[in-house]
Amino acid sequence: MRKEKIFKQSWNDMDFNQLYIYIKKLKSNRTRKIPMNGVVLADLKSIKSEGEFLFMSQKTGTRLAPVFRSFKAACEKAKISDLRFHDLRHTAATLIVMGGVDLVTVKEILGHSKIEMTMRYAYPTAENKRRAVNVLASVFEEKKHGTKQAQEQNGKPLTPLKSGGKN
């Protein structure tokens, strides 16, 4: 999420039953929902806040304002130079892509309207290229050795698409 959205999130935007975060008032004038993972859930439950917003000032009881100075101080303490808060968003997106998540899913999570924006995070590494050709090989292994062995090796069989993307 972008910094501005993070600090505007309220407790009402959290669905702890279905494990979603609702992000409202987007440029496109719609609400999107982002799944919560276990790390986010645990961190949110650890926040001791009695206010409307997730991140409240303990001194004033109001929503936290920009955290530029405290972020800069934390970076200096960690001996990290030349890091902007927004770089954390880029890092998360890149790690998701490197983890094998398809770009359309990453696009939806980031809230991009066009896939070209999301493609900035897709760096073709040697490892990702190897994984891609191994996916293709699994189709041929399935045909050669049977479905059961291919399923054991790859989790589930892949079926090739016919021209036009239809089976």
C-alpha cells in the first residue's frame, strides 16, 4: 500500500473474519480488497489503539501524520542509506513477483489500472527463467510418464492451451 493509504486506514477497513483489508477512495473511485496474511494479521492484532485509525499518535490521540523523520532515523540506525518509504512498496512487489505470483494478481494487489505499471517489478532472473522452462517440461513429463508422476513432482498437471487461449 502507499504511505498515504496506510495512515488513513481505519479499523472499520479491516475484516478480521474474512481476512481482508478494504482500501477506499481510490483514483478509480472504487474500493478494493487485499487479502491479509498471517504476519499482517498478527501485527494488526498487536496494535494497542482505541482510536478510529490504525495508526494513532499516543501523544495527541489523532491519526499519525507523515513519518518522514522517524523513517529516516530508523534507516540511519539500521545503516541503510538512500531508501524512501515508497521503496518498501517496490520491494514487496518485486519479492511477490520473484516468488512466482503472476503479474495480473500483483497488479490487483497493488491497485494498478494497467499491467505495464506492474511490469516494472518483473525482473527476469536466471532462477525465474529456469522455473519457467521447468513448468513447460512438466507438461512433457506428464505425457511421457503419466499424470500421477507429474502430479507428485509439480503439485498438479498443466494442460496446454489451444490457439486463442481456449481448451
